[in-house]
Amino acid sequence: MATVTITFDSVEEQDDIQCALTGYKWKLAMYKLDNELRSTVKYGSSAISNTEMASGTEIEVADAYRERIRSILSEFSLLLD
């Protein structure tokens, strides 16, 4: 297993330290959001209520947001999968 060392010089860089340590949580959160949108698009399940079916508009919006999220991640050279 590889070892990575990240060095921060001061207390003022506390936010940078926190971002470096919790980056994987951001990925997991985005992955979960993408999966919820995918379920709406693929299965027609409502993201708001698991017992209701999504409307056509909800499916279209979910698909558009899913594409937009992937576009933004791509701009930053990030992948969900």
C-alpha cells in the first residue's frame, strides 16, 4: 500500500487540512446522490417518497441533473465510478 504525506504549514490552513481528510466523504455523498437520480430515471421511483412513482417531469429533471453533475465533475477531472 502506498503512503502519502500531506504537509500544511499553519493553523490558517485548517480548512485545507479538513478538505484533504474528508475528500472521500464528498465522493461518497455525490455517488449516493447520483444513484438516487439514477433510480428515478431508470426505475421511475420518486426521490422524495419511496412509495410513489416519479412523474415524467421528475424523471426528466433527474436525468438533466445527473448529466450536469457528471459534466461538472468532468471539468475537475473527477470520476464517480
